[in-house]
Amino acid sequence: MNNLSIIGTLTKKNQIENIENKEGKKWIKQTFLIDIGQDYNSTICFQLFGDEKVKILESFNIGDKIEVFFNISSREYNNRYYHNIDAWKIIHANNSKVNPNAENEEDELPF
């Protein structure tokens, strides 16, 4: 699965987390939520890992319509599976609406 993306409205940016593993390696992580406008299960939580990825989210505000590019992964721990949705790119979604009268307007052109 390559180039997965989804469009939704940014509804929440969670606090940046500082994480350290057993070996002492440190990194940061931030999660955020978007609402994709479906009737059920409309909210999706994505995560960003590392300084560069976390900075991507800084230029977006709650309520912005965004397109999130992501990877999905699963891992097993103690016979249970855990899933991650890792965002790697975020852009402003195209907010332009199609004008339902556009076809009629084109027919009225003098040339």
C-alpha cells in the first residue's frame, strides 16, 4: 500500500510527547485527530515521529481542511495486535467548490 491519503478537518492537536526507550534513545511524538465526515467512526488519530515530522503540523490550525498522507503498520505484542497510522505529509486540502452553474455560464460566452 503506497501513497495512502485521506481528507478531513483537523479537530485536535495533542501535546508533544518526549519518549525514551530502554537504550536511552530519545525522540518526540505528536498525535492529532481529523474528522472525515462519515456518520460512524468519523475520527482518525494519526501520529508524527521526530522533530521534522512534528514541525509539519505547526502550520495548520484546528478547523483546517487537510489531506494527510500516511502509512499503516501493525505489530504483535503478547498475542495482541497494535496498529499505527503514521503521517508523513500534510497539505491544505482544496477548498474550492464546484459551481453548479459553471456549465451554463460557459454556454453564454460570446465566442
